[in-house]
Amino acid sequence: MSDRPAPLADPHLLFDPAAGRRDIVILGSTGSIGTQAIDLALRNPDRFRVTGLSAAGGRVALLAEQARLLRVHTVAVAREDVVPALKEALDAQYGAGEPLPEILAGPDAATELAASECHTVLNGITGSIGLAPTLAALRAGRTLALANKESLIVGGPLVKALAKPGQIIPVDSEHAALFQALAAGTRADVRKLVVTASGGPFRGRTRAELAGVTVEDALAHPTWAMGPVITINSATLVNKGLEVIEAHLLYDIPFDRIEVVVHPQSYVHSMVEFTDGSTLAQATPPDMRGPIAIGLGWPERIPDAAPAFDWTRASSWEFFPLDTEAFPSVGLARHVGALGGTAPAVFNAANEECVAAFLAGRLPFTAIMDTVSAVVDEHGTPTPGTSLTVADVLEAETWARARAQEKAARAAVEARA
């Protein structure tokens, strides 16, 4: 075995395992990951008790309904202005005399909730705003079921400094797949990680053919139902680039030993190639409840967490090399991941701004990556040996968002000319 420190996610380790029912906090409860996690918890009350929920605040009626169904202790919202509406929704859900949950409100509410007493924190927040809750959960000693890849991307060294071996269980379908396949061997046995990509709605198109695609086209993902930002990231394959960085950080595997292969059916979620030439693939029908169950229940498996294959029906599984010319995002992600420092934060923040501009109809599809690349180039190379701080990340993100907005506005004008 190697004398290097254990990777952040290691299927052979589990930080602070607990027998019996686990108390769970769900961050981002009204989003795609959160609602599926709640479905899993409600179907397995003997295994999970949800004690706290957090959400941005745009769907207070749903949040109040979730709170009543789960009888949570605490509800957190990022927007303080929705507290009156949330109280009204809770009053409507709860019967007379029933105790209402505590309400936390404001930009730090999810961070406060992440440090509350529980066994596992599921971070299903979208975007780099998930970094502070990730750090809070780790600092408090909670097992972290991590669906918020951005917090690891932008704050990798910060997360690595806090996480104990086995404290992070990945929830992304690709990283949950790698996590399970890695259980078959030791780190010394691993030759490479193979991350699969559906190819998104534009698989097979050339860069020239991508120039005129619409928002509706980009949101029509062929195999997964996700939020708009993640869906656009899947169309540009930025999501896959972020996952390459995440795999590097989670499993301590060099970038040159992490490959991306296009698999349109999304049945094989990722693979591990071992030094003896064998490859282990983790496969299930596309459904996030399986990876969520791994994140919440490991090392135990939750029966019937998600659908299984019907092997009485014929099916074809295809694999194709990645078209790096039409989809340069993975190569750019490798570049910023190797640079380290604040470069991944700049990449992620610039992309978030460009995706927002595209969704608003202000930026052509192909200009998303052109603009992100320009911002990354302008940012330059981080100073070697410089320790990363949260303040550094926030400053880099603020700069990258401003520059991306400026460049996106200019690109939009040029596209109309």
C-alpha cells in the first residue's frame, strides 16, 4: 500500500459509523437531489430521520410540506424576505397546537444548519455557495454526503485540510460509481478512472453545428432530469470537466489517469481499470436515488433504493471517444485543475455567469466556453506555494463573475452584429 494520505472518499473507510437509524440534514431540500433524498427517507423511516432542511427560499410551500412530512426540528432559508411566507405556509401545514420547526434565515442559515447535531449532512445545494456548508459539516465532524461538486472544485485544499479519512461519501452518480468500483481493490491496484458522459443533447454535432442551438434544445437532456444549470453544464460537458477535477481530488488519482468516455445510454456510471487489466463498471438505470442511498447509507445498501435492470429485455450499450474540438470544456477543466489555487474557482464562477446569460438569451451557446476560457486565460497562473483561503476563493469568484459578465455582454453584441 502507498504511504500517501488516504483519499477524501475511500470505500474501505467510514468516518464515525453509527448503528441503527441515522439523523440526516438535507441542504437544498426543494431541488432535484433534495426531493429524491426525502423520498428515500420517507420510504425508509427505520434507517433515516431527517432533522433539518434548507432551501434557497423560492418554494416555501414545498419546504413547509417537506417539514411537516418529516417532522423536522429546523428549517433554514437563504432569503430572509420569505420568512413571513414560510411561517404562513408552516401554519397551514401544521395542526393547531403542533410545535413548529425552528426557522433559520439569511445567507449563513444553511451553514449553521450543516453544523447542527446529526450523523450525515447531504449537501445538495447547487453552485459554489455550497462551500461554506461543506466546510461547516466537516468541521463539526459530520459525515458529508456530497452532491455539491462545486464546493470541492473551488475549495479543494480547504476541504482536504478538514476532511478526515472516509468522512466524505460522494453522491454524484459518476463518483458514487467510482466509489463502489474502488471497493474491489486497493489504491495501488488502480491504473485509471474512466468517467462516463451521456454526451448530452448535442452528442455527435460539430462545433459549427452548435452555433445556433437554443435554450430549449440545450435543456432537452436525453437521459437525466436535472435543474437548468446542471442541464446546461451537461450540454457543454462542463459538468464532466468538473467531475474530472472532483475525481482527482476525491480519489487522489493524477489527471493523466482519469479519462472521459461518452456512453449515451447512461447505464454505466463510471469504471475503474485495475493494473491486472480488468475493468469494473458500476451500472444501474439512470436514477439518482441509487447514488443518494450510497451517500446516506454506506457501508449498508438500501433495498430497492432505485430501479434495477430488466435483464429479460434486450439492450445495447455504446461507448465513444470524447470530441474535444466540439466540447473543449473537459480539457479546460483539466488545465485549471492542474493549475490549482483559485483557477478552479475562476473557471466555475465564470461558467455560472455564462450559463445564466445563455439561459436569459443574452449569449450564444458556443460563446459559453469561449468566454470562460478567456476569463481563465486572463486570470493567469496562481502563485506556486500560496495557501488558499476562503477569502481568496470569494475574491477570485467576484472578479471572475464581473469579467465574465463584461465579456459575455461584448460577445452578445458581436453575435448580433
